[in-house]
Amino acid sequence: MSKAYKLTQLEFKIPDKVGLLAEITTALAEAGVNLKAICAYGVEGQAEFLLVADNNEKAQEILKKLGVEVNKEEVTAVEMPDEPGALQKVAKKIAEAGINISYMYGTGGTGGSALCIFKTPDEERTVKAINE
């Protein structure tokens, strides 16, 4: 059974360079910040990051010290079984509710569960649709 809830995600762009992911994750790790979810990619010389931490406020402070301007946005987090068809069931519930998914990222985990992050136009409705 999947469980959905709203979370705040940190979003930022920074000039891309070799070692950037190591630099950012080192600073966060040294501050004791644990990443729950992360998506990072490069586009036209810019590195774009989407992340959820166990302490977003502390993560934002650390990133600010690195010269990063961080935006916060609400997203839907879904904990689901790490098994075939789990994501399909969630995606179907969102589609049946008439909600468009702007983007999503996720990972399988240990202990039989996975975590996916969804960005939609209406996170409240998305959570409700998934949890019904």
C-alpha cells in the first residue's frame, strides 16, 4: 500500500563544474544533513538540483554559505512497496484524478520500500487521490 504526503523540496541552479555534486554533498554531510531524495542534472552549463533533506532549514543554510540561492516548493512524496507495479498503481491514481505530473523522481530502497517525489499543479489533490 502506498502512502502520500506533502513535503517541501529545495530547488536551485548553480554553474556546473567537475566535482560539484561532491562539493555539495560533502558540505551537507559534514553538517549532519541526510538527503531523503535528490535529483541533479546539467543543462547548458547549469547544474539543476531538486532535493529533500531530513532538515531542509539546515540544508538551506549550508547551501547559502556555498553561494546558492535556494527556492522552496511543495511536492508530493510517496512511500510505496519496492515491487513491480507499485509505481504504475500510483501513476494510474493520479491520472484517474485528472492531475498532470510535471515531473517525478525516485528510488528503490532497502527494507522493501521506495520513495518517489512528484510535482503536480495541486499537491493537496494529488495526496488525496493517491491515499484513497
